[in-house]
Amino acid sequence: MSKFPKTFLSPKRENNMTSFIAAGLILALSIPSARLESAELRFLGQTDFVVNETTVVRLVVERIGDPVNVTTLVLLEGDDTGDFEASTAAAFLLSSEASKTIFIAVRDDELPEADETFVFNLRLQSSSNGVRLGTPNRATITILSNDNAFGIISFNSTKQIVVDEPRGRSQYVPLSLVREKGTYGTVTVNFEISGGPNSALEDLSPDQGNITIPPGRAMVVFSLLIQDDQIPEDDEVFTVKLTGVAGGALLNPNGSSVELKIRRNDSPLRFSLSLVAVAENAGVISLTVTRGSLADHSRLVGSDDTEVSVDYVVVSGEGAGSATPAVDFVDLQTVHRVTFPPRVYEVPLLFRVNDDKVPEIAESFQVVLLEDTVRGDAVLIPPKAILVTIEPNDKPHGVLSISSSPLTQPISINEDVTDRFDGISIVRNGGNYGDVSVNWTISRNSSDRSPVPDDLSPERGMLRFRAGQMSTALLLNITADKLPEEAEAFVLRLLPDTVQGGAEVDEPMEMVFYIQDSDDVYGLFLFHPEKTQTIQSRPDSRFLSLSFLREGGTLGEVALSLTALYIPAGPADPGLARDRVLNASRSTTVLFSQGQDQARLTLPIRNDAFLQNGAHFLIQLDRVDLVSISPPIPSVSPRFKGAVNLTLTVTPDIANGEIGFTSNTTVVVYEPEDTNTSTVTLSLRRDGTDGQAVVFWSLRPIGDNQADVTPDDLKPLSGSMVFLTGQSDAVINVTIMADNIPEVNETLLLTLDRTNVENQILKPGFTRREIVIVENDDPGGVFEFSSFSRGPWYINEGEAVELSVIRTKGQLLKQLVQYALIPSGYTEFYGATGVLEFKPGEREVLVALVARPDEVPEVQLHCCLCPGS
């Protein structure tokens, strides 16, 4: 589609008329010389052109030799493909002219095309007067590829692709690329894969590469390899993105990526434990095989929507420490296979331990999951086997001892929440025949001489086991005295010489346990509710003022650890915190000495730090710890009470100034017409009004026409303005001045350059405003036929006529002017349509028409030549 408006040519015939009327034309007739002249016509200057669509090519025709009038044609060789506004052009050289310019306009047809080369030939309208064609007489115009001739590349679909990881093999996933618009040339497209969370190369191959699309191909398919990595994984989403293209094509930004989702896979199978110890009289025991857990109580991972299974084998040796199948234990499964239906995560394996009443040492057997028997989407992970130990047994009346569990994890009793404690167990190993008993005592394990019943009771007693009973709990009453106390240690002892019923007493026969500190003996810590936590700003300093309170007991030296963060305006997200604001590290410790119940902390703020209006200081209480603790057991106190986070907001009267324009959009102004000047007002705003600030600014021309901007266009070109303390708004005024000089768009950049103090800053993104003074006073000019070109003119077939188009007013821009001869100009004239190009500074362009000699009898024909724009 042409970008130039067109007019049309239509013929009108009248009696006894054989010439044409052309409004605004210069008539130039070819007058033969009285003698035979010798002249040569040829192209002058450049004859090979490489251009884009919409370009106007200038061909210069030169005459050398004798000065004679001559008419020449420039004709397209071959078929008219519609790539030019006109396929013919004409020029008339008077004897006084040595050369003439012909315009060839390339049409913008919006069709994808590769490079195209055309030839225009120079021809004589007649061979009279001895004029002949010289060389060069051929001009080559190459129109570069256009309208996406090499295509726009994208994925055929951007819908997420969902695949399963293959089991025991590899699988390919096809991806389709489409090439829209043109399909010229060979195109190479680069891609890479990201996402995960794991590296793409662990699951996909390749994770980057390139695809070649041959000429004429509109679609190509490439494949990615999905690898079986045997690693339990949740859903993984990768992004396959086209990152670049070579060969002239473009990427479609809306179709350059596609998501590839690999469903959760490789469900992990494992025993819940690697070993277990059971008594010989345990009866039926359950060994649990789990699915989906990498560790105990961890979140599920891998697939769970299909059935999976694995075989197992029972292994037992022949030595003294090996349990004998069918004698010491029996496998109760009929099939040695563990099967998990969909969404079942635990399957028990049942074994019966035979109580054979024979005194025995510890004996064991092992159950092993077989890796090569896994069926379905699952993998084995450790522990793949479990060792089952049958404890020593068969002392008929048993061996009494304190349960070994408290020996590895000391028992601590919280007096504040416990009235009755039954967490100490006495166990009976070996046989359990008959009733047995043993006496016990409790004493203090410290230098404290106060009676044991002050803290717990009873302090002594007898434990009885009925026949068949394997354990019993020691029941203690804990005294709640409401007195802040530190932790106290006690010793429980079994008395071997008091055992009755034939049983024995064996190690462990005594243990230490503790009553923890009570009634917040070390204190409750909080932000002081009666004192204000503030940001202080003084002429000589700025700081955070924080107060803390210690309620309850005040024993011990306690360290309170806290973190102070400066977070810019917006959400109080610790991840956005910035350093170099406080004159200290983020983490601070406040020490409370014994007996101290209040503390005040001052955190200085750097003098050169910028405090933004609306920013936050987030104070987080992290932990409280005793500096020294005895006995070394977990303490109940010190602890926090109430909120552990506090936010202090920077208000405008404390904040430093952040100065910028209220908008960063371009200001478009017009040169005043009714007055000599007009004013452009640009508003500034300061967030934070603490202190006085001076802002310096400057105005400078930018862009292609910056040299055209003069002090007569606007003023001033620089300056400063002052924000007083407490002032938040100000303006900069620029005066636009009128003139009568044609001008194109003039662009100026107003920049806030600096402030006079460090802690008053310029707001990022709002320190520049563009001012555009719109073109005025007809900078491109006004076009018309010259006064001596307006006819009417009368010519015969084969004769030429030349007209002059002139430009008045501005001559600053390149302008294209289209013309057409109406009616029927194309059939009657060479050069009947075309485009004239006026370069900057060019005032006049000539165009020639030649009446086609068609040897058809015709009456007078009226035609009108009309310029477009």
C-alpha cells in the first residue's frame, strides 16, 4: 500500500484538439537544430542503489557533447511487480541544461519479501539531432528484505506441557516452532532452559542449544530428552525460552517461552527405622515401610497416585547372636512383597517373636528390601534394611533397674505447670514370674540442706510389680510454692538389699533428675510499656531511644539480644533492610546484671545517613539467655513477655528530603501565537521536610535539532530554588518566547543536578523532564506550481513538457510530494505519476512528462496534473 496520497488521470476528447492542457506546467518543446549535432546521454553519478521501502531514489541524467534539446525516458526492465510508485519516468533537457534529476519512489507494499534487485534503463524518446545513448545507461536498485521477510519465530503453543519422568528409560518431548510472515532464508534460533528448582541438566538434555529452520519451512519440531534420574522429586516446572535468532528473523515476545512440567516422581521407599530392640515377650511386632518420606516426619515427596511395590528378604546368621527363623521369630506375611496402593504411605510387616522361656543373650535378624524388585514409580533410599534385636531374656523373676531413657536425656520437671509427675520408670527385664518389690529413696544432689518434701513428695517408698508386670512408674507430687527459685537437682536410688520376690537389682540403680527454675526467677523481658520508644532528632545528633523492662525475678545476669533494621518506605519486610544507617551493627546485646529490672539502649544514627519519609526501624527481640547457668539444664526463664517486634516509622519532620518532579512525563508546549511569551510551570515535591535544601537545575537541548535551539526560544537555561524547613512543594518556571522563524520540534531536557547538602537527595526516576516545543511556522514548507508552470500548454505526441514545483516558507525537513496526471495519464504519458523529493534546504524540483506516441488517431485530449502531499 502506497504511503503517498494519489490523484487520478481521466481523458476528455474534443473536435479538432490534439494537445493536452496541464494546469501549472512548464511547456518545453523539442526544437530540432539546423545542423546535425553530436551529443551523448547517460546516467551521472551513482547507478547502484541499496534502499529500504518508502525510499525515493534520485537518478541524474547527463548530456555531454553539443547543447541540444533532448527528451529521455527511464523505464523499468521486465514486469511491473508493484514495488515502485511508477515504473516509468521522463526528463526533458533544454540545450541550456547539462543534467536533470529523475525521482524513482519505492512503494511500501506490506508484503514479506527478501532482497529484490530491479533494473531501470535509460531510453531516448527519439534519435534525432544526433543524440545517442552513452554508458552507464542502466541503474540497479536493490530493495532490502522487508516486512519480516525472514519470519517471526515463536512456539506453536505457549500452553504448559505436562510430562511424566520415564521409568528405566529415556523419553523425548517434541516442541514445535512456527515461522510466521515470511519464510526466506535459513534461520537459526537459540534456546535455553531454566527453572527447576534443580538444574535443568539433571532432568533434561540438552539444557541449551539452537534449531535451524531451512528456507521455505514455516514449522520445525525439535525434541528434549527427559532423563530417568532415580531421584525423588516433587513437581518441577522448567521454562524453555528462545533467547536469540540469527538469519534476519525476529522473536515473537508473546510466544518465545513455554513451560515444561515434570510431574512428581520416584516416590522414596524406606524403613521408618534402621534398628529396633524388642523383648522376647513382645509378641507380634510391626516393622513399618514408608512411602514418600525422605526422613521421619518430613513432608511427602515424589508421586503417590499409582501403585508401587517392592520385595523383601529375611536374613539371619548362624552364630550365637543370630535369631533362628521359626524358633525365635515367625514371618507372618504369606508373600514377601510390600505393596502400596495409591495414596497409602505406610505398610506394616508383621513378625511374631516367640517367647521360648530359655535364657538367652541378645539375638537379631535383618529384613532387607530388594532394589531390583521395585515396581512402579518408586526408588529405594536408606534405610533399606532394618535390624531387629531380641533383648536378653528369661531371668524368671526379672531384673529391676531404672529405665535407661532418662540417662541419655535428663529429666527436668517444670514446677509451674506440673502437679503430679510420672515420667520416671522402673523396668523389669528377663522373667516376669511372681510379685516382686524394691525400696527407693530421693535426696538432694546439692549443698542445700532444706527437706526434700519442700519441693516434692514422697521422698522414699516401695515399688511393687505384680506377676507379668514389666514396668511401673514412680509417682511424685510436685510442690507449687509460688516462690521464684533456681533449678534444683535430686538423686533417685533403688536399694538392692530391699528387693523381695526373687528378683534382682542391676544398673542403672540411681539417676539424677531436676526441678527447673520456677516462677520466672530470671525474669520476663519486654519493651517498657510506660516509656516511649522513639526516633530522636537533635541539631547535633540522631538516635533510636529504646527502653526495656524486666518483670518477675531478677536473679542472674541476663543477655537480651536484639536486631535493629532500617527498612525503606513500603512494607516492613526484613529482606529489604539497608545497612550504613545506624552507627552500629544490626545485632546488639543489652546486659541486665543481677537485681537490675530496667535498661535503656541508645542506637546512634549516622550523620550522613538518609532517612526516607515513611521508612521504618524494625526492632526485633531475638533471644534472652542466662550468662551463666547451673545446673546446666534447659531453663524456663528468662523469657519474653508480649510483643517481640516493634516498628518505629520515620515521619516527615524527622525524614531527610527526597526531592523530585511530581511527574516524569514529557511536557509538550506550543510557541505562543497571541502573546510574546508563555510560561511552563514544573512542580517539585520534597518527601521529608527536616532542614533547608537548595536544588540546582539546568536546561539543555537534546536530540537531532539541538543546534537549532537558541536563547531566543526560552529562558532561563539554569537556576536554583530553595526549600525552607517544613516546606514540601515548589515550582520551576520556564518562559517560552515567540518568533516568526520556521522550526521543527525542539526538545530540551530540564535536569535537577544536585543539592547543597548530603542528606537531602534527589528522587531516583524523577530528576528529569523533557520539554518539547512543537514545530511551528511551517518548517516543512508550502508547495505549489511556479507561476510560469501553470499553462495551459499544447503539445503533440512524442513531445515533452516540463514543470516546476516550488516550496515556500520553511525548508528544514525532507518532504515527499506525489503528483498524478488526470485523467488517463498513465496510458497517454511517460512519467504521468511519481513522487518528488525535497531535501532540507531544497526550494525547487522539476518534473517532465512525455506524450506517448501510440499511432492511434485521436481528437484533442484535456488533462490536468495535480500534486498531492
